[in-house]
Amino acid sequence: MSDATPQSTRATGLGERLRQLGPGLLVAAAFVGPGTVTTASVAGADFGFVLLWALVFSVAAAIVLQEMAARLGVVSREGLGEALRTTFDSRAVQIAVIVLVVAAITVGNAAFQTGNLTGAALGLQAIFGGGTALWATIVAVLAAALLATGSYKAVERVLVWLVVLMGVVFVVTALIVTPDPLDLLAGLVPRVPSGSVLTVVALIGTTVVPYNLFLHASSVQDKWPEDVPTERAVREAKLDTRLSIGIGGLVTLAILTTAAAALFTQGQSVEDAGDMAVQLEPLLGPAAKFFFATGLLAAGITSSVTAPLAAAYATAGALGWSRDLSDTRFKAIWAVIILVGVVFAFVGSSPTQVIVFAQAANGLILPVVAVFLLVVMNRRDLLGDHVNSTRANVIGGIVVLVAVGLGLNSLLAAFGVV
């Protein structure tokens, strides 16, 4: 009898913690898309576990920046777009910030959306056959229907289960190929072998995504409304961020691990994630293609919902519009993003080219948004005692420096300089 109460208390505590998860899972669902699946697959197949350190760094950087964004939303009750609009006194600077946010985030998300829809379509095609254009259109309609409900809880609930599904698919696959623990440990030592610079950039760029900062700052306000004590909301949002981003990082690690263990040791490379599924057939049998396709489908669907949702939050916030999911202008923004994605997917645009374009846009805006975020997080008039500590600023500054290097490399690569 004496053990019953502590066990019950622990179970209740665990259940309460799980119920706190939500906005962070939206972020995890957003960055673990077809682009991440492809990038992590190619990284593992081409370089084994050598680039594991880059993935670990990118997950840590994402946690640092996303925690700041979540704290901003919970404490100030503003999204990053609104905060940026009120941070600068100069009207010219305000307009420049708004133009930068609306143009870069919207255009970048439209590009990502094409890859998201195509990735989900490839998963459906592998399972049911048919053309990718048709499946991409069907996935777009499903994403639009989910967003059109105007309910954050409905979006959250669906994405939570899709993230769980995606995690199970990839983690189980990684366990089946049984990687050598010593190889995993060796991969944590930073090394940049010949020809891997752009892959390192891509691994970081697919995890630390600018639009997720806007998505997170806005979505936490729905999860923790004003009647929740601020200290409690900040504490729970931090836990949500760390656990959820950690889950997303684990899924990405599983993808890289599977490719490294199954393909790198055989000297085989992949052009995309679909090739990886074929190479796993000797290990998983005829079910390999369908097993992997299910994960790719989940990745595509989650990102197909979160990318247009993030674009709507960022654009509406920067323009001073309502961020209510039921607002007509808010709906119009995500509808345009989905429509553009469908159009490019339907006309047969190369998913690889779309991802390259999106990474170039990401490389341009990531350092700028990271700097803006740090500036906002030091506004005592907005955040009071919840401004960044010196330690948080130092860590954030390091992330910004890496982001600047990421941006320069992405742009130089886009223009063929490196």
C-alpha cells in the first residue's frame, strides 16, 4: 500500500507533462519534412556517421532559438512579427523589416510547400501507385481542410499523431539496421571531410528554420492563454520545446543512422530518400518500400500543414492583421501558399531544385531573423524580468555567428561560387 501513492503521483506527473506538449511538436513537424528526410539520407549514405555532430549542433541551436520565441509569445502575448514591428522607431526600418519578413518567409515557404507536397505524394505513390501530381493535389486539399477548421486544437491533435507515426517508422528502421555505438560516438567529433561542406550547411539549414520562430511565438499563445500564470506558462513552454525538438532531432538522427548503416558501409549513395527505401529491401524485405513511404508521407503531410500556417502567422503579424485561424485574411495567406505549392508540383518542378531554392532563401533570412530575435529578447519594456540572461545572449550570439556562416555558404553555393 505504501508504494501506491508515489506510483500514482509519478503517473499523474508524467501524464501532465505529456499534456503540456503541443506548440513544440508543431515546430518538430515543420522541420522534419521531405527535405530533412532527403538531406539526412544523403548525409548518412555519403559520409556515414561523420556529420552526426552537425545534426546534434543544429538540434541544440533550434532548441535555443525556439525557446526564445516561445518565451516571447507567452510573456508578451505578441508574435515575432508584431514584436519586430514595434521594436524599431524609424518608419523606414519598420517598412524594411515588414517587406523582408513578408517577401522572404512567404516566398520561401511557397518553395518549401512544393517539396512538402511532392514528398507526401511520393509516399502515396509508393503505396498506391498513380501520378505524383494527383497525389500532391489530394494532400493539398487535406492540408487546406485541416487548416480551414480554424481550430488550433484540431491542428495540434492531428500533427501530434503524425509526428508519433513518423518517429516510430524511422526509429524502428534505425534499430533494425543496428548501428555500431562506437561509430555514433566518433561522429560527435566535429570534422568536415572533403566535399561535405554543403551537406553540413543543409543539415543545419533543414533544422534551424526561420519561419518556425514565427510559428512558435504565435502558437504558444493558443496553448497557454492569458489566464495561465506567466511563470507556469514559461516553464511548461520550455519543457515542451526541449522535448519536442528533441523528438524531431531523434527522428532525423534515425534517418541519418539508417542510411549510414545500410548504405555507407556498402559504398552506395542515394539521390533522394526514395532510393534509400530501395536499398533497405535486403534488410526489411518487400515491406521496406511501404515502411519508408509511410514515414515520407507523414513527413510531407505535417510539413504541408505547418509551412503555410507559419507563413500566415509571420505575414499577418508583420502586417498587423489578426492571427486568428478563422480570420479571412489569415486563411487567404495559407491558401495562397498551398495553391502555389500545388501549381509547381502539378507542372512537374524538380523537388531537388525547389529544395535548393528554399535553402538559398533560408540562408538569406536565417541570420537576419536570428539577430532580430536577439534584439527583441532584450527588450525589458516588452518582457520585463523574462529578458535574455547574459548566458542566453552568449549562446544565442554563437548560434547567430554560425547562422551567418550558414547564410553566406548557402548564398555562395546558390550562385555557384563554392
